[in-house]
Amino acid sequence: VESVFRTTDRNRIFAVTVVMDGRGKVGEFEAKLDDIDAGRTAHRHGDRVHTHDHHPQWKGGKKADEKKDDAHGEEEEDGEKEAHAHSEKIHAIYNHETIGTSASRKEAVQFVNILAKDHEAAGLKSPEEDLILLFLRCDARLKESEEGRRTWLDDVTDALILTPPEENGDPAGSIGDPKKTNASPESGNVQSQQLQPANAVSFNVFFSSTDREGNVVLHPPRVGDTLGFDDELLPLPSKATAQDMSMSNGESYPAPVTNVATALRLATYNAFPASDDRLANHYAADLELSFNLWMCADGIDILSSSAADVIVDPRALSPYEKAELPGPLVARLVSAWMSGHGDDAIASGILGAVAKSSATAWQQKKQQQDGDGGGMKDHTTSDQRELADKTLEMKNVLVRIASEAKQSDSFPTGLAKKCRPFLWYAANVHTKILEFPEGGMAYRRLLHSEIEQQEHLIESSEEESLLPSEPLDEARMAIVAKASPVKLAYVDASGGHVAHPHKGATDENGRFGYVHDETALRLDPPRFEFANDDEHARLCKKGDPNWKMLTEKVYVDLTNHEAAERRAEHGLARKKRAKIFCLVYTIEKYHDRIPAIRETWGPKCDGFMVASTKTDKKLGTVNIPHEGPEEYNNIWQKVRSMWSYIYDNYYEKYDYFHIGGDDLYLLVENLRLYLESEEIQLASNGGQTLPNGSEDEQTPLFMGRRFAEGGNRARMFISGGSGYTMNKAALKTLVVDGFPTCFPHMHTFSEDVMVATCLRKMDIVPYDTKDEAGGERYMPFQPGHHLTYHPPKNPKDDWYSNYSVDVKWGIDHCAAKSVAFHYIKEDLMKRMHGILYHYC
């Protein structure tokens, strides 16, 4: 505590909260805090460090004849021990029962938040003023800088407050209302002139020791020193990479884990989604703090050339208090931060490593007790089996603890929706994770799109192909194996555009030959917003089945989407992101439904077009004439002409093509991630190996919500309600090989059944698009309908249950990462968008 006042301009200290965990008040300790608070120990005003005379009566007030300090705390130069009054800065919290480090930090921050609100209410603090938190471990003290030199707070302020000091004329930085830059830790856009702003600063650590003469010796850190962890989550010294160092000429570099002293903005801490009160020791709490900062915020930097330094006395804390991580705490961290996103492999590996370490210690202790020389003898087969059995037993205990932790108080929930996946952290921040003996191999396999590991490559016909981490199941493999690969090269099937279905589109004046700019909406999207407060209140009203399904089950996986975008942007992905063309069909009568699509999901498609009966460039509608009249009973001919137009003009530019009506809502991020998934990539390459990017042929995939026509699973089709998705091979097969001979002149409304029938004739059947939990991705009704629908006792008594194939009912009917819903008109479309993208 004393080091804080000695190294920090007192006028910039808002409060110092001291938490005494597991201790009551002690008179001597309170007296020391009083001396520090009153200025009777060394403290800083501006550039000066001095000590006051011992005048207890001055604490908290001034003598009547005392000359008042100026606004900056400057004093008369009467000497170093001057007496003047100070306002109270220290607030001590005494917890008679131990609550642990994480809960203690939360308690301290709660006090700071209350104090800040009180100051704002009294007009002593502006709401725009930012506060910087410093978490300082009790075995550390802030290192003094040379007199007249910048302090740790100056350097930290410049790192956390994002307007450079040169721009606002304040050489010491400002705690005012800074403007953020667009830099982010993962972008790597760090300039030496302006350090990359991070959401936290971890201090440089000097360790102290005593030489033979009793002198204190400081051991400075080396530039690039960081802290990571091993496969048991135990602390592991690490080094910043050369690339990280070069980005800022070594002035700052990222740290995977914070250490001893951490500075961050109060607003950043308040926004953390995870705060587990049961992380009792310092190191466990620091791991959670680090995961919050990296996966849910902007990361951690060490400022190598700054005054942000601390001195640690290694003797002050026990190893348990500093670093040891008991198995139950490992299980809690693993359960919170490594659930989903393909993180199961590394979670299992970490729990396995902890179990093996514990089992080894148990066995060595047992051998010592049995007189076996402390485990120094060679293990027999029996010993090895005993160790393996004990390891499995202990791992099962940890798995159970991890599972039960999810039901406990203060356990973090919903991190998958709010934060980046742990896989991203392993790939971009703490890459040593990829080398862990258990789990690291599986992680590298998951990261094959970013990290080319030669041990996962196999030779196949002089080309490289990748083995999948999981094979297709038997049913999906049968679907894929049934279809024949299709050459991807474009084949002109237009016949000169003289007859349907290849006659083409007309412009606004009715002239044929019009080609729509399908990128216009993505490049210049309209802004989504509610018309007024009343509309916001009406459309964001809580409690109905749609709200329940969209807040308790279905979500947009923005975390993985944004990670994939960054990988593609920075050239880390083996393949470019999948390009999706979205096709909506309507008629002029319903053009009023199109603006809602254009304001919500439409711009997220790489290519977008509305096929209609009138061309309107501003609205993005295109008139595509077709054989026969424009009527509901002739939608089949309309679809034939639409798909032919798409193939003729856009086939070579896109990877996937999705079609649906004007009451479709598409969750494009989820759709793109699904199409990029290993499962779909594997299926599109024949089901045996993953594509390597050089393929000139592809297995057709016809994807959507499968229905068994009349309950007959031999006549599967895809519901047109939520639309269906085809890869290039399927689209080419349908247009080039199917349309010329498959019911070319039939007039019917059942276009979804007709498309399925034509593809089935060429051995292409609907692919099963359920997720790993059995939830359907393509939904033919509104979200709330799927929540509340319950089938009759005899499923054949209702068409929906009769047509459905191996589904679950209730909230599990929908996949968490659903991709499409049907019967979504304008108000519900805006409501869904507001809920899913957090406008509500």
C-alpha cells in the first residue's frame, strides 16, 4: 500500500481498497494504514516525493492558518517533511472468514463503483471520466521511478486511454473522455509511435533476494519475458515471439497470462462476463482475469520500456497462494472456458494431465510407504497398470467436478455467445497449448485451416489431402456415396438465351439482357434501426415463445464468425471464406416485404438478389420471365428460370447458393460457419478426405430441412419454407443435367418437391443437416412455433410430425446455431434481428 502512494501522484488516486481476507482488524496494521493515509510515510505530489511531520490532528482536515495547496498539490518549498491535510484515500475491508482472491477483488471493485456513483451524484466526478483499476498482489510493491521521470500511471494511462498524449497536449495522459482507436490485439497493428491500446497492462516483475551481506538484490526481467501455463494450467515462464516484439520495436508485447500486478479500466472489469467467486487463490483468479481479457476483451500487454514495474518478494507468499492450482479449480476453469467450439479435446487433455500428475504423486507416496525407495525403481507392468487405472479414476472425478460446477453459484455462463473460443486463444495468443502432450494434437487438427501441420497430411494421387478429425456417420456417408462427383468447370447451357428457362432477365424498361449487380446490397447496406422508442419497446417485448427460443437456445455464433473473419483477413486461413449467394423470390405485390430483408440479413450475403415480376434497381428486384403465367400454381417454372439465371451469371463467383421466399429469415453467420465446417467440406469431397483446394470436381450437396413426403422416407424432399442450400456441383447438376429433361413444361406449385425429384433421379438426395445434438438447422416455421409444438400421440395424425425425420420436440427441436426460419414477416423479422444481434 505504501508503494502505491510513493509512486503515484496522490491527486490522481481515487481510492485504495485494501482487502484483508480471513483476518479481522489488527491495531498495528490499522495504525500503519492511518500513517500512510495521513501522509506520514513517503508519498508523491506531482514529481515530488516527501513525508509529512507527525501531526495526527491534521488527518482529514487543515489547520485554520494553513496555506491551501494549489490545484496540483504543489506546496511551499520549506523542506521535505511538510505538514498539510489530505483527504482519506484508503478503505480497508476485513473479511473474518476467507472468501478467496476472486471474490475479494469483486468486493473491492464493488466499493469503487459505489464510491464513483456517489462522486457523480455529488458533482465531484463526471460520468465520462474513466477510472483505472490496479490489482496489486500483497507480496509485490510498485517500483519507484527516478524523480522527475514519468510514473507507472502515466505509462499505463497512455496504454489504456486511447488518445495519444501528443494530441491533447497533456504529457502525462488524461483520465478524461478518451477516444478509442480501432486497433485490437489480434490485428497486430502496433506502431512504435503509438503503442497498441490494450484492455490491460501486466507489469514487469523484478524479483528480490538477499545476498550474503544482507543487501537486497533486484533481478530485473528480460525483455520479452511473459507468463504462460503448462498442460496442467500451472504457471510456465514464456517468451514473446520475435514477431510480437518487432511490431512495436520491443516497446510492448502481448502476455498470455497476467502476473502480480494488472492495470485495466474499471469499465473493462465491469463488462467481464465471467467472475467466479470460488477461484480462491491468486493464480486461479489471475487465469480467469487473463481469459476474460483475451477472449472477451482486447488482451494484455507488457510495456517493456515503461515505469510499470513491480518488485516481488518470493518469500512473502506460500507456493499455494501464488501458483498452485488444485484439481477442482482446474476443473472449474476448464468447464467455464473450454466448453464448445471444439475445445473438448484440450479440456480433456488438461484434466487428463492433472489426473496423471495426481496419480503419479499418489503412487510415489504409496511406494514410499511400502518401502519401495520412493518410487525410484523401474515400473513393472503392474505398476503401469495401477498408474493408468488411478489416472482414469482421478480424471473421472475431475470430469464430474467440472460438470457439477456448471450448477454452482457464480459459475460463468453463456461464454460461447459472448467471447472468443479457447481455440482462438490457443491459435493466436498462447500457442504452446498446441504442443501439449494431450489435446494439443487434436487442437492442431482443428486448426488445419490456419496451421499446416505436416503430420496430418497424406499423399493421394500426387496431391495433398487432409484426414478429418471425425468421419461422417454411416447415414450421411450413404447419402454422399450415392451421388457421383461433378466436374466444376462451367458449361454453357443457355442455348443463346433465346428460350426459357435461360431467356434471362429484363431491365426497368423491359429489355432482355439485364444482369443484376448482386454485390450492391453488401457494399452499401441500409442501416438497421427501430423507427422510434415505441417500436423498440413493442418489438423487444420479452416473454413470448419467440423470445424464449431466441434467448435460451438459438443464437448467432458471432465469436467463431469474427475469428474466421480475422483469420481470413490476416492470411491465416488455408482457404478463403465461403461465398454465399442468397436468392429471394417474390412478386411486385409484395415488394413492401423486401426492405426489412435488406435492413436485416440480406447484406450479410456475399451476393443477394430478389427475383420478382418487376425490376427495381433501388430495391434489388429483378424481373425474370418464365414459361407460363405468373401464378402460385406455376412456381415450378419460375424456379427453373431463376436457377438458370443464377447459374448463367453467377455460378463461377460463388461457392454456395441459397433460395427462399420473401418471408425467410436467414442467420447468415451460422450458415457460413456450417458450410465451412469440416463435416460439409468432407461431404463435398466424397466423405473420405478433406479438400486441399486443388480439386476440379465436387460431390453435389442438397441441404435444408428434410421431409419424408407422406411419411415415405424413400421420397425425401427439402421444405421450401426455410429454403435450401446447394453447393456448386448440385446447382450445375440441376440446371445443366436436370432441367432439360425433368418435367420441363409442368405447371405446379410444389417446386420444392419437384427440385428434390429431379435431383433424386441423378442420385442426389437431401443431406441430413441436423447438428451434433440432433437439432434441426433449417426451420419451416417461426422460432416460437417450434418451441410450443407437440406432436399427437399418433404422429401420422398431423402432417408435420408425419413428414419429420428423427427429430426432437420442444426447445431442442431447433439447433443452437440454426440457419433459417420461415413465416417471418416485417415486424417479426426486425424483432428477431433485434434479439439475435443485441439491439433489444
